[in-house]
Amino acid sequence: MPQIKIPNSNPKPNPNKYERPPVLKKSRTNSDDVVPAPHFPGPLFPAVRRSSPSPPPPPPASSTAADASGFSDRDWLFPSFLGPHTVRGRGTVQAAKSPKHDFSHSHSGSPNRSRSMPSGLGGGGHGKMVESMRLIGALRPSTDVPESEKEAKPVAVRSSSSTGLSARRARGFKRSVYLYLLILTCIFSVSYAIYLRNEVTKLQGEITYLLKLCNDKDDVHNHSYKVLKLGDDGSSSYFGNADSRTVALYTVLFTLAMPFVFYKCLDYFPQVKNLSNRTKCNKEEVPLKKRIAYMVDVCFSVYPYAKLLALLFATIFLIGFGGLALYAVSDGSLAEALWLSWTFVADSGNHADRVGTGQRIVSVSISSGGMLIFAMMLGLVSDAISEKVDSLRKGKSEVIERNHILILGWSDKLGSLLKQLAIANKSIGGGVVVVLAERDKEEMEMDIAKLEFDFMGTSVICRSGSPLILADLKKVSVSKARAIIVLASDENADQSDARALRVVLSLTGVKEGLKGHVVVEMSDLDNEPLVKLVGGELIETVVAHDVIGRLMIQCALQPGLAQIWENILGFENAEFYVKRWPQLDGMRFEDVLISFPEAIPCGIKVASDGGKIILNPEDNYVLREGDEVLVIAEDDDTYAPDPLPEVHRVPFHGVIPPPKYPERILFCGWRRDIDDMILVLEAFLAPGSELWMFNEVPIKEREKKLTDGGFDIFGLVNIKLVHHEGNAVIRRHLEDLPLETFDSILILADESLEDSIVHSDSRSLATLLLIRDIQSKRLPDRDTKSAASRHSGFSHSSWIREMQQASDKSIIISEILDSRTRNLVSVSRISDYVLSNELVSMALAMVAEDKQINRVLEELFAEEGNEMCIRPAEFYLFDQEELCFYEIMIRGRQRQEIVIGYRLATTERAIINPPDKSKRRKWSIEDVFVVISIDE
């Protein structure tokens, strides 16, 4: 309730005369009623503050209204009939003068009675009335208040909760300090009392001994000096024994009590207070207990040996103070007590033979601490062993290898890649392949074990980690690897290539440098220049999408070429090798061609031209010093040059190659690099050819995608684009196409499903079956063949046979990404060939073994330059002519070709780098030969 300001009824009080002011009774008022704050004159306040029935002393002459305005936190009010009682101060009272309510002038006739109280202490009824009127006039609000009085507002009393909280904390701190000082004083007093008791006992013993000596009167004078000396010796001996044990006991007790006292007084140390004063910005103070706990936690987390050191310190502490306690309660020496303490810590059963209550209590305590310490030690050892085993299980240990092959990443190509690398290392007894991927080590090892392939001495080491982290790269000895393969991730092309670029940047950041080259699998041909720009000369790229696309086109134009590429790219048969042979310096290439009985030379690595590899060079090219020979051989250690054999060089004028005829080709699906495939077809096909594009992409959107990639649709000369929109897995959409009229059909892995290999292969397989079924039903002799098949009784075999017969009308090349699905389709033989990621794995393995081979593959895959071709036998021989393979190679040189193998009409597979090249045999006109020829 706000205080009421009562104006002064006597502005000029007599300082020498004291009159008791009126006493106000405490009344209840509603807080909603707004009462103006009246002014209380100065003489009223001494009576308001009075806390006893006795009248207060008169106010000094110098007291003013300003002195009366200083209410304390509690003010004392008392009515005349209740005595003194306390009330809580509600606010400060500010003294003010009100000139318009000066009752001294209106009642000048009785000034003394104006200062009297209406309590019956003096004056009559008239005096009481006058005094009441004065009081009522003082309580009546004034209407004519000057502006200066309006501005004077009462000031609220400061009752801040923070001040009270600080005061309570200070009082609590003082009480705690006093309590702990009292505890310490009691401990010191008890200790000192025990010490004095020991002194008294010692003195009593000396007195008793002196009394016994004094009884012998004859020997008193003779032994007086001896008595004093004996007393001194006994005192020092007792201090050396009894006092040292007491000090040891007090030391142990004090040391054990100090941590508890320290823990209790931790928050009240002056250092903490000073620190909190320095950090004025921090309103919230962190207790020292929490800080110490945080420091201990950080210490144990940062320093791996902190736990072991803490355990060692605890062991030493227990042995030391346990030994002191045993020394204090036993009769032995300190060294013996320390040894007993160690035995109690090491073996908790050694305390069973202790005698005495004190020794038993101390020995049991030491044994209990020893059991706790050894339990903690076992826990630490168990945790260390578990962490080490877990680290080994998760693949976090470092790989200590040299000249190994490092594979970064994980994809479906890894199985076939490991298989090819194992075959390549077979000649050297096996090698080491390290795989670093963001997968669990156990999962990787289980997936590799499911391959069920004999690695022939090659060790595969898996480590879990990220190729983007330098610490993980150092863990697999990246700087000591002879080759690094970066696999594309199972994402879309842009994300996969972006990740490959980040991996290359991480590899360039290795401080130790890279010993070997880096083979990067790219998904999009457009991203290849950026990776080469970042990596420099160490980077070799293999664009998987581009390799498969170009192989599909070559296999569609030349049936059977894919199987030849499998033989050359894989390490199971013949492959490319580059090696220098000094004994061949000065020889012409036509003589070098027949100098290797176990290999076929294909080109020269010219040393004078910066190591450039020339495929299919001129016959008159002479090998110089430093030149190396590119050959196709079984292995790098299975061939060597021999003396020139005797070969009949008989000129042969074969048939003239027939001109190219227009072809009709169908693309089922939409690939990301379909514009590159169109350009390759433009280079290979004859004028007037047609390319039908059948997919779900709208025609306008197709043209936009082609033009956005920089493709000029109107610049095509040899082929014409024919667009059809439809779903390749819906039969009625396929039946609208003239499937029986196409020379080649390419079933592409659709771009919309490239993220899911299973779905993409399922779609390609369904399209293949539908196309073959439609073609088989459109054959002119279908009814006759079907009737013969029904009589045979094998309906399923007849269905497969009809599809195989339909394959004679057109060539179907299927793109199957999963090698397992590829095997299923190949067994049924309803497709001429199935291309999969296995060819990409073969190319990656070959480039990893020798990065120079990448230049050879790039030229053979390109639409210009040398290429792999299949030629009929009539280009080189007559029917049933008897020749050796050397002679056929020489006849091939007349056409500027290098014959590398053949396929007989009676066999299904081609033979690359045949043995016994000097052996003569008869050849059929139905045979075909595999050659490396310059593009015409």
C-alpha cells in the first residue's frame, strides 16, 4: 500500500519544545482506488519510526523534511491501544511543501493546539476538532498544484532479487567458512590433546624412573648425571618412535580428510571469485567443480595414456599412504610397512594374518583399494584389447605395403576388376591389391568372398575410409602404390564425376607425392578434360559410358568383334605389352613383324617423339636406339625375339573390298552420350543409311538435348534420323516398328534407369525378348518350322530356336550392366552379343598395369585412325590354300594391315596370337581374320 504524504501543519516548528505527533492506525484500502500521495511534514516521521513505547527524543533543529523522507526497509507503526508493531515499507516518501494548505495561518490563534495529537493526551473537544480538521485538510487532494509539484513523483524502493540473493550467498558463505573452520579446529584440538596426552605419559614414566633411582641414596650423587642422560636418551628415542608414528597417523588422517574439505570449499576459493570478477560479461558463473570435471574429461579424451597414468598414480598413492598407516599402527619400520602395503594391494588375501584392531582395519582398507585398482586395471586392459580388435575388424589399421595396386571406391565392377588384376599378377606369384571404400570392412570381405574366384596368390586387403580424407589415404600407403584406380560411384554421371574430381584433388594433396599413376573411371566424356587438367600427367581416364557405346557400334557393324575385344582386353588370353629390345635396333618393321614366334608386333613407341606410340607403322620404318615394340602376347615374360624365319614372300592380289551399302539401325532407349554415338555412326556408315530412335523422350525434347550438347542435326551427311516415341517394354509399341527390316538393333541402358542396375537390366532383357519374339513370328517360314518343332515335343527349346532363327535376319546388341545377367542372356544365345561393365573393368586393369596402353585403346576405339576389323579370308588367300600364319601376316602387310588372329568356319571363337606361326595348314574361304587396319 503506498505511503500517504501529509502536509506539514506547522511549517515553523519549535525545535526546543517536543510535542507528541498523532499516531496513525494501519487501515485497509483497495489497491484499485487511486489515492494521491499526500505530504507528511517532518515532525510526523520520528513518531512513525519509533519502535518502543517510550517517546523519542525531540528532533534536532537541523532536521528538515528531506531527513524525514528516508524510510528504511521496515518502518515501525503503532496505534495507541496496540503498542508497537512492524509493517513493510511500500515506497519512499518524498517531502514537499504545499503552500495552499497551510493551516498555521488559518488557525493562528492556537498554534500549540495545532500540534497536539487527537489521542486525548491534551486539549479539549475544540482542540480535537481543530486537529481533526487539520488532518482532514491535509488528506484532501489539492487542485491547484504547480507544475514543479506535478513533476515530483515518489520513487520506488529498490527491492532487487539479485541483491537479496547476493546477501544470502554471502551469509551462506560465511556460515560455511565458520563451519569448516570449526571442524578444522576440532580436528587440530583433538590431535593436540592426543599429543599432550602422550607427553604426559612420557613425563610420568620419567618421573617414576627417577623416583626409583632416588630411593638408592648411596648412588644418587654417583648416578645423577647418568639419570639425566638416560632421561634425555629416552625422550629422544620415544620421539623417534612414538612421535613419528603419531605424525604418520595424523598425516594419513589429514590427507584423507583434505579431499572432502577441498570438495566442499571448492566453490568459495578466492581464485574463483577473482576470475568471476574479471569476467563481468558472463552473468552465469561456472562452478569450479564443473570446470575440474571438464578438465579431467578433456584430459582423458585427448591423451590416450591419461587413464593409465591416473591408475598408476592411484596405485602409488595407495601403497604410500597405506604404508604410512601401517607404520602408525604397527611396530615395524617404514620400509617394512611399505612392502606390506604393496603385498596387500597385489594380493588381497595377505592381510589375513594381521594381529590387532588397527592393523586389521588398515590392512582391510588397503586390500579393498587394491581390489578396486586391479579391477580398474582389468577394465583398461580389456578396453584396450577390445579397441584394438575393433580397429582391426573395422579396417582402421595402417597398410604397410609397397608396389601395390590401390582401388579407391566400391562399385559393381570391383569383382571383375579384382579378377583381372589377379590374373595379371599370376606370372609373378601374386601381388597385393588394397581396397579403400566407405563401407564396413567385414561387409567388403564378405562380398569379395562371394565371388568364389581363385586369386592365385594375390592378396586383397580391405580398409574402411574415405578417399577424400588425407589421413585415410596415408593409412593405405597411397604414396607407395604403383597404380591407383578411382572407381565411379553408383550415382548419376555428374555426381559420380564430381566425386572423382574431388578424389583426384585429394591425391594431388599428398605431401609425399605419388609413386604410380592414377586411373580414373569417368562417366561422362564432357567431364574428362577437367579431371586431366587437375591431375596433370599422372592421370589416365577411362570413360566407361563412351567405351561401351563405341564397342556397341563396332560390334553392330562387325558381328563377333566383341568377343575379340574380350580376348584382347582381358588378361586371360593375349593382351598388349610394350618393351624395349636392343637387339632389334636397326631392323625394319616388316622384319620385326616376324621376329617373335610367341607374339605379334603391332606398333612402335618412338623415343625421339616423346614416347608416342605409332600403331601399324610403315614397313620401312627402322628401329632406333630407345624405341620400344608394342606387341600382343600371352604375358610379359612369354615372348622374346628369335632369328628371322624363312618365309615365302609371294605377292597376292586379293579381291577388291566391296563398296559400303546403306544400312538401317535401330536405337532402343536414350543414352546420355547418344550424340557421340551418332557421330561415330556417321563416320562408319555409307550415305543413305537410316538411324531409327525409339524411346520415351518426346521428339522436341530430343532435338533440344542434341542441340544443347553442340550436336548439329542438319550437318549429318551419311545418315538420316527417324524418330519414334514409345515404350520399349510394351509389345504394341514395338509391333508398330518394322523390326524385321533392321540390319542392327542396339538395346541401350536407358538414362532414366542408370542409377539402378537391376531395373536397367530388367528393362533391357524384356525389350530383347519382345523384339526376338516379334521377329520370329514375322519370319516367312515360321509355320513350317513351328510345326516341325511341335513334333519334336520340346516346346521351350522350339521357342528359343525361333528366336535364334530370327537372329539370322538382324543383329541385336544388348547393353547389360550386371555381369550375372549377361551370363544368363549369353547362354540362351538370343542376342548376338551382350556388352557389360566387365569390359570396362578389363580396360581399367590393363591401364593400371601399364598406362601407355591407354593411348592404344583410345586410338582403337576412336572413329578415326586404326581400328580393329574382321576381314574375310578371300582378302588374303584362295580356298584350301596351304599357308603358314607368317605368310598370311606378310600378305596382310600388302593391304597395310596387321593380322593378329583368325576364326575358323568350324569354330565359334577367334584365336588371337596363334601359336606355331610357322606351321603350314589349309585354309577355307569361309574363315575370317582379325586385323588392325587403317580407317579407309
